[in-house]
Amino acid sequence: MASGIIVIILLITIGVLLLKGKATFLIAGYNTLSETEREK
């Protein structure tokens, strides 16, 4: 039970970081995009 809650909190944290654009380096292929495509 406790381990499940920890996993849920971890996934929510990663999701929030991705939505705010702070963890885009974690997305495969993001660094290969041109600057104009990254701004989309």
C-alpha cells in the first residue's frame, strides 16, 4: 500500500514537471528538434 502511494506521488511529480516544461530533457527526441518546433 505504501509503495503504491510512493509510485503515484512520483508519477504525479514527473507529470507536473513535464507539463511545466521543466523536465523536457527527459523526453526522447526532444533535443533533436529545431528551436521553432520546441516552442510549440
